[in-house]
Amino acid sequence: MFTTRLINEKGELGKKQRIFNDHGPEILKDSRATFANVVNTVLENAGLDERIDHRSYKDQGLDFLEPTHHEGHEATALRRQYDEEQKRPLDERNTEIVLPRIALENEA
């Protein structure tokens, strides 16, 4: 997230800039590319092989993959509870803690 308002040297917000209304998709694409480049540089400098790609699966030529749906903080919290519960012995697990439907769909 970012603001479309000017910020002065005192940190005060000024007038909203309308350029995003006309060029939003281009600006967003450029911002995502910049972010991916920064992250990939840090990953490389850390000696890690992982990389991120800001492009859609389609633009990467990965049409066979489907994007997952955003789970939200509540589903994420339930997923964490479920994962922790799975570490417990079978006879000690709380069987009422289940993965939310959206998490199951994303897993599939």
C-alpha cells in the first residue's frame, strides 16, 4: 500500500496526485518489478537460491497453475492452530480444530 498524496519535508500529506488514476496499472507493474528485483538481490546476497517473480502465472508461461485465493488473517490463524495441533500425538489432538474451507481449496 502507498499514498497517492504528496508528502512534504515535515511528513504532512498534501494534495492527491491524479497520475495514478490514468497510469495506475503501469505504475503498479513497475512497482512490483522493482520490489521483485530488490528482494531477489537480497536473496542472492544471502546465498539463497530462491527467487520471486512479480509476473502472473500466465505471463510466466505457467498457464497450468492456478493462483490461490487470499485466506485472510482469520483463516491463516486457524491454519497455524491446525498445523500445531497436527504435531501433537493423535490421541491428544483437538478434533474440532480443522482447516478452513478456503485453506483446503488452496492446498488442492
